[in-house]
Amino acid sequence: MQMRSWSQGVTAKILGVALLSMLMLIPLGQVQDLVAERQSLERDARTRIGERWGEAQIIGGPVLVVPVRYQVQQDKSWVTVERERFLLPESLHVKGSLSTETRSYGIYSTPIYTAALAFSGQFERKAIAAIAADKGEPVWAKAVLRVPISDVGGIRRLSPLKIEAAELAFGPGSVGFAGLASPEVAWPLDPDALASASFSFSMDLAGTQTITFLPLARQTEVELSGNWADPSYSGAFLPANHSVAGTVFTAQWQALDLNRNYGQAGALDALDAQAVYQSGFGLELFQPVGTYQRNERAGKYGILFIGLTFVALFLFEAMGRWRVHVVQYLLIGLALSTFYVVLLALSEQIGFGWAYLLASAALVIMTGTYAAAAARLRSAGFMLGGMLGLLYSLLYGLLISEQYSLLIGSLALLAAIASLMYLTRRIDWHALGAVADVPTGRMPG
């Protein structure tokens, strides 16, 4: 009966340890919510920086917009209506360089840039003349060139537009193309006297984190360089050529009208703005695995580490080293959960690497000392502290490895289970009744 009673006690202990492990999901969930809240504050800080400096920019080359008057019948009478038609250039070349830095708002920071951009290209004379062949009367005197930009507040400098032999000054415009704000320049056209329609202009544009170019020409070429070690290329097209040397990157894109879902000309109010946005390409000033992303990833391994620690404590008890009370399980579990709060708080102030070192060292020392005092065995403290040190060293390796974290984590879990099987291979679980009479504290030698 004593053996049966102890067997039932072991089963109850295992179930109790499993229940405590599940209860630890509550504080770990609270930590994840806290990380999400801090991430939201970081996004708000980036938005505030963008509002003051310049938001993520979307920019295209100049678009020719010509009002065209049509005669339509309404209520048995003919009336004149005016619709705007657009025409894209035959070619567009953009050459730019990005000067980047990191701007802070409180404890949060985000990368910003100033882009020095030079535009050049050409409209086709025949395409301009074809606007008049659409059963309407173009109002050439009201023709304008509009340069779509998502945030005109980021314009630091905009040169006059050089077209043919003239220099024309840009002025503020309204929503001009695909829902984007557009500085515009008046270009009174005389198609009959037009010899060529080559244009060029330059600007300095400030923005935050990303810059996107729209392929608003039959053939669009973009050359971009800058001082950022981790450029991330995004959008509909990857660069045809790119390189990174130290902290300097270069990239070149090429796009044709065949690569997009809208035409070279048409009615402006019938343009599919979504198709225009989807054709954009550019780069992001990528920040490898940010502080909050690493904290979030660390928290995902929390229940695994707490579970392994509880299993180790149970093995201490099974092997006759230390009878662990349920309150001691609970205190150690809370200490392991608190690690993630301390890590989050410190990483916001001193960076993730140093924060991880300090938080894990504090946890290992605190838990090892507690185990040594509770078990009245220094070896218990050293063993538990050493195991935690090994676990948190492994966790740090998982966090800093972006490409192979899943592979490393799965292999480490397999190794942990294999180690537990090896350590318990000679334990006679049916004969653990002898442990029932061992008092709390030092085990008899």
C-alpha cells in the first residue's frame, strides 16, 4: 500500500508540475502583450518622426495632363464637358543618392533619409498629337506636367523643369495622379511646333525608412546608391544589378510598360490607382531583427524553458537530491517569467545584447543561490544555475540567428529530450517509494 500510495503521489506531482507549467503561460502572455504595446508605441514614434521629417515616399516621373473638351448630349441638348487625359513619357531615367541617418523620438528610433534625385526623359511627339484624335478638343493652353509624390512635405528642394529650351518653375498642385499629391508646372503646348519633348529636373526629397518609384514611362530606369549596410529591396521588381560594400549600396532597376497593368495614356479619372501602386519598386532601410522582435521571439520560447527547468527540478527530486515543494516550483517559475520583463525594460535603454547578458546573469545567480539554500546543497545550486546558463546561452543563439533559428531550435529541443532520456535511463520509477521517507533538505549519503 505504501508503494501504491507513493506511486499515486508521483503521478500527482507530475500532474501538478504540468499544471504549474501551464499556469506560467499567464505571465508569459502578459509579457507578450507588453511587448506588443511597446511595439505600438514604437510605430507611433515612427509616425511622428515621419510627420515632421517626411513619410515613406512614393514618387514617379512627370505625367502630362491635358484637359479635353467633349460634346455630350443631355436632355435632348448638347453640352460641353471637360475631362483630363494623361500621357506618360516614352523614357524616364532617375539617378539618386541617399544620405541616411537614424532619428530618435524619446527612446524609439527609425532610419530617415534625404534623397538627391535627378530626373530626365522624353515624351513622344506623336503620342502628344494623338490626344487630339480622341473625338475631343484638347485645351493645350491648360496642359500641365505633374510629378506624383506621396508626401510633398518632404520636398527640400525642387529645381525648375527644363523642357526643350525653356525653364519652367514648379508650383503647388492638387491630387494629380493615382491619388498622389503632385507639384505641377504649366506647359502650354503647341504640338505642331514641337520639335522634341525632352525634360530634366532635380529635387532633394526627405523620407522615412522606405522610398518607392513608380514606372511611369514606357521604359523606366532607376539608379540608386546610399550609405546603408542593410538595404532591403521591395515592390514589384527586384534590381537588375545591386551590390553592398561595407555601408555603401548601389542598385539599378529597369521596368517596361509591358510589366504593368495600366497604359501609357488614358482618361485620368478612369485610372486604376491600385494598379499604379502595385507596380512600384524601391528599397527599405532595413534594421536586422529589432529590439521588440527579439523580445517577442524570446517570449515564444518561454514556456519551453520553464518546462525544461521544472523537469530538471523533478529529476533532482526523483534522484534523491532535493525534495521540491510546489511553492518552490512556483517561485522559480515566476523568476523565469520575470526575466522577460527585465529583458524588455533593459533592452530599450542599453540595447538587446547587454540587456540579455545582465538579465540572464541576474536570473542564473538568483535561481542558483535559491536552489543551494533551499536544498542545503551547493551542488544543487551549481547544477541548476549551470543548466539555466546553458539554456539562456542557447536562447541567445536562437535570437541572433535570423535564417537558421528554427533549425537550431528544433535540434536543441531534440538534444534536450535525448539528454533527459539519458539521465533517467536507470531510474526505477516503480521503486521511487523509498524517496517518500526522505526529509526536506540534505539527502542522506
